[in-house]
Amino acid sequence: MIRMILELLVALSLYAQTAGGPAKPLPDDLLPRVSSVIDAVYRLDYVRAEQQCRQLIDDAPQNPTGYVYLLRVYWSEQLSQARLLSAERVISMDLFSQKPKFRPIVSPQVLERLSRTASMAVAKSAEWAKQNPSDLSARFLLGTAYEFKATYQFTAAHSLADSTASANRAYKIHHELAQKYQMVDAGVTEGVYSIVADSLDWFPKLVGWFLFGTRGNLNEGRLALETAAERGTIGVPDARLALAIIYTRQKRFDDAKARLQELLRDYPENYLVHLDIASVDLLAGRPAQAIQTYRDILSRNYSQLDRGVALTRLGVASRFVGHMQESERWLREAIQDSGASGGSRSVARVELGKTLDLEGQRESAVEQYRAALRAPDFLALHEDAERLIKNPYDVNALRLDNAAGGLVTLK
């Protein structure tokens, strides 16, 4: 009898939280602080984002909020460094396949930090949810902790089993919050999970349906994300980015570009989003617009931008419109740029080799491929270089190549 009364009180408390409208993901005193962390992440200011998270921890060490979003900051920084936040990098959902070709290179030290922070975030969130069973925001934080943990487990730790377990915990929690309590921000996790599940190979999709009762649905996931993008709070930028990826996959290029332009308007420092806009134009068959965007990017002098990346993409875009001499000029400039990273130089060398192949300069092309092989591998670039040494890049290969940029070759 006592248990029934307690359960009724909890239910009434939950009803009181949602009777006035959709539930908020966090209390009013925390929403602006977490929004500020997300803002810093999308401005690529990870130092400020980390400082804000640590201040949250210092102010309330038992509250999991600071720990959860510190994990988000650490992993977002790794994604940014690997240039994996661009639409063309995930256009084939390669990141979510059983054997993704393109994986970020994470040092053991960084991986250990991610693991430690994830464990702390989940432990703190689980304890907080246990102490506050009627608090929907406590559930939201627990689901978010599992969501961020799943992301790093799959793409950095390469553990399909662990990431699947974490992702499904996140989905179950946020699905209930979105459906039962109309928590719009929880729909971001729900939408992304549904899309990823719908994109998996048949075996993990079957396992997910058998164990967790969902096979995923691209359109349902898209609708959840569209709702979050229009009515959410802290989840709006994530929803917009996810929608840009989905619209690109569906060849709704104007809609994808519109979402990216919304992000760039709100976060003008985010050169990754700016690069994505040009990529979408290339995929849409608008190379002239893409080339103009790359020129605009280079003229803005983004303080953190590896110019070699933008120069390489400009060279690739020029090749797709048949301007071989322009392509060769931009790619050589990318290789010689003093601020270019080793990875972007290697990409530029492979792309320069392709252009030289098309110009009939086979010996010079092979020289560039071999130079890329002598450098450390960068997102499976060695595999491309070895293939191109055996088989010259020709017009047929150009037709099959990724129009969005040289960092990914779609087969």
C-alpha cells in the first residue's frame, strides 16, 4: 500500500511538470549556462567551453550537468580536429557502419580522458536520477550521458557492443521523455538514433529490433529533429546539423544548405559549417557557387582554419569543372602553405596526383601518391594512394569520385 502511494505521488509530480506544456530538459537556472557551453562548442572555442563546464562542477559537485557536458566538449574537440563534422564526411553514414573506413585518430591519452570523463558523467547522472526520481531533467542528463558515451565508444574506442548498449540506454530514456512528456530536446537523441538504426547493416538492425524493439525509421527520425530544430532549446544546433546531413542524403540540397546557413549565421566563427555549405553546393551540381564559397572562406582569415583544407577543396572543385591548371595551382599552394597540417598536406598530395593523372602527367602523379604514403596515414588515405599507384585516376574515376571534396572517396 505504501509503495502504491509513493508511486502515485511520483506520477502526480511528473504530471505537474508537464501539465503546463512540454517539459524542459534542464531547470531554468541551468539552461542558460548549458546553452553557453553549446554556444562555445559551435564557435569552436573549446577552452571556454571546458572552463564553463568546470565552473558548473565547482558550483555543484553533486549535480551531473558539468560532467555530462564536459564529455561533450572533449569529444566535439576531437571531431573538429579530425574534420569529421562536415556533411560530405558522413553522407554515406560510413561513421555508423560496422567497419567504418574513416575514423578519427585519437591518442591513448585522449582516449583515457574520454573514458574517465564518460564513466564519471554516467555515474554522477545515475546517482542523481536515483536521488531525484521525479525530476525529468535528471533523466534527461542520464540519457545524455549515455548518448555522449556511445559516440566516443564507437568512433574512438571502436567498440560496437559497448556503444550499442550505451546508445540504447540513451534512446530508451529520451524516447520516453519525448513521447510521454513532450520534451522536445530529447527528440534530438531519439531522431538521430532512429536514423542511425535505419542506416545500419541488416545484422545489427535485426539485433536492435529483437533486443530493443526498434528498427529505426529515417522519416520518423527526421520529423523528431525538425521539431527539435524549431522548438528546442539546447538541442537546436545539433538538430540543425543532423538535419543538414539527412537532407543531403535525401538530395534535398536546398533544405540542407538552409540549415547550414542558419548555423553559420548564429556561429560565424565555425569554418566547418562554412566548408559544408560549399560541399552541399558541389553535390547539388552548383560548382560555381561552391568555388565562390571556398574563396570567401579563404578571404575571411578564420583564425583556427587549416588553410590547406580550404585550398585543397578549392582545387578539387576546380577539377570537377574542368579547370585543370587552376586545380593544380590551388593544390600545390595547399601543400606549400606554412600553416597546413601534415594530414591536410597528405590529402592535397593525393588530390594533386589525381589532377596530374588527368593531365597525362603519370610519373609526377605517382610521385605525389608515394609522398602521401611516406607520411603518417590520415583517415585511410594510404589505401587511396596505393590504389591510385596501381590504377591511374581517369575520367571514369572522376565520375565516381565524391563531388563534395577530396577528403572522402565514395565507391
